[in-house]
Amino acid sequence: MKNKCSIAIVGAGSVGMAAGYYLSKEGIDVLLIDSHDPPHDIGSHHGETRLIRHAAGEGEEYADLALKAQDRWHQLEKESKKKLFVPTGTLMVGERDASFIRKSVKSAKTFGLELEELTAAQIKERWPGFELPSHFKGYLEHSSGALLNEDCILAYKELALKNNAKLLAHTKVTEMKFNEDYLTLNTIKGTIYADQVILTTGAWTGKILSELNLPIQVVRKTLGWYATEKPLYKYPLLPSFYFSFENRKYYGFPDITGNGVKIGRNDSERDIEPDFFKQDFGKYTKDEQDFKEFVERFLPGLTSRISYGQTCMVTKTPDKHFILDWHPKNRNVLIAGGFSGHGFKYASILGEMISQMMIAGKSRHHIPDIFSISRNSLKNY
């Protein structure tokens, strides 16, 4: 095992692998370290698909990043010669006063993004697979869609390795130590010395940075697939969708891969210790019940019996904004985490930003103040 490198990336999932690609492209001696062999299902980056929306309901700060991320995903498609983005469009649906939808519409207006406003009747006419109450309305974002997330990570991985990056898989980092001119990473396979370190450790961010007492919450989420032979539930006859209603938030995708319509719920979760996480969908009655109620109400043409399900982890900050900042005690350590369930779509541009920060000390792209590790919401919690 090589035990010295210029930059070590701890955690080679979505953002870590993207950063490894961009650094390797610049000829940097980079070592990616992961407890498993990405892409894998012991984290946050599995499950076939991820939404990429440009009219961000999480805050206007994200819209510009989403547009840049979309451009970088297209670039990755060209370089890897892989299909990574499926232009399904995204239909946001909900009550007229739903907060998430109002914020998304405001974001679209600010950035000049096109949203097509639709009544419940118009949605039903265009996509008869949906059943909606008359007081619901929708907004279709034509330019957004689905990322094939595991294929995205694999594409970055293959290109990074082609660029002479190294990957140390199945290697857990147990400790990070600061030295005057370098950093020491103790792993289950030995010691690694690096000039700089990037921490993209996902659910383990709070553990490896325990001395900072970051208010990070790790939760278990579920995903479900419903097999169907009906063309109206398959791409391109059904868009990706995001529902916000009655203080509940669901999202989903048409059948793109042949495995069925995929559904997830954003606001249903259980706290979990990441070291004990496993694929145990169905352990709790609520795992399937959450999806069953949604399907029977809004997608009644689907079978109400789930085909299969998965679990994943989400790492949340109190304000659900990211952390992208230098370690407060060492400028040779960059922290990227707390992606709070909406980070994957930005992995491409975040990887580029991280690469620029490591090489030049700052990114050419604007980094919102809400990503600061010293923001009040992380200190006063």
C-alpha cells in the first residue's frame, strides 16, 4: 500500500469521487479511500436514480449551483460516453400554498427558469397515471430530470483511475492526526501520510470530526419500487415528480430501468448509528406503509404491493444546508458534508469547487455563506 500522497480523499462516494476525478485531471497525486468499494449500498449514493431540479425549493442559493451541476453532468456524459442523465422533466405537485413549491417558483422567477403551471385537471389529462384532488396544482420543469447516480459515480471512478488516481477500497480510516507539515491517517490497513486531506465521509462526518461537536444527525431513509407493465408509468410517458402536501413530501421517478416506478419520502426517517446501518427494508411496518398510502391515493393504476425496497442514510445539518469549508484548526483539511438529502445533484460542481480550493486555496465559483462551518446554526444548536 502506498503510504504517501499529495491529497487524500476520505470517503469516495458522490462528492468524494467527483473531487478525485477533477484533481486527477489536473495531474494531482490523489488517493481515494473508502470503507467499501464505490458505488455501493452502504451509504447515501445508491438507489438507481436521483432528481436534479434547477428551481431549488431548498433556497435560491442552490439554483445557480444546480445549473452549473447540470452542465458538468453533461460534460461527464461526453467524456465517459455513458448515459447518465434522463430528461424526464420534473413535475412539482401540491397544495396551492405548499411552502416548498412557493420557494421553487420564486427561485425559478429569480433565475429566469421556465416552469409550466398546470391545474390538477391538466395534469390528469396529460399524465393519466396520476390521480389528484382538484385543489392541487403543479409546475413542470422541462429541463430537469433523473441522474443515474451509481453510473455517475462509476464514470467518475473509471476516469479518475485512468488519470492515475489511486483507490484504496475496503479501508476504514480510524483516526486523523495533525502534524506540522503533513497529516496522518490511521486506517485498518496501515498509516497514510498526506499533504492535504478532503473529508467527504457522509454519515461518518460527525465521528471523524468528533472534536468539533458538529450537530449532525444521521437518519435511515427508505426507497421503494413498484413493478408495472403499463406504459403510462414508464419513461417517457411519465415525468419524475415531487409532491408536497399536508406537511408531507414524496418524490419519485417513472420506470426508467425496467425495475418499476421508484418512490421515496423526504420527511419520514429514523435516527441510526452509521456503523450499524444495513439493507433491512421491511424491518418496520412503516417502511412499506408510507409508500402504500401514497400509491393508492395518487398513482392508483400501480399495484399497491411493493416489488422491493432499499434503505439509505442521510446526513442532516440543523438548517439542512451543506458544509463546504476548511477545518477550523487546519487549512490543509477541507470538509464537505451534511448534504441533508439533497446533495447528489450537486456532486459534479462540488467536486470541481473542491478541486479548485485544494489547488488554489479558493474556488472560482461562489460558495454561499450558508455552507460555512462557523455559521450560527451549527454553533447555536
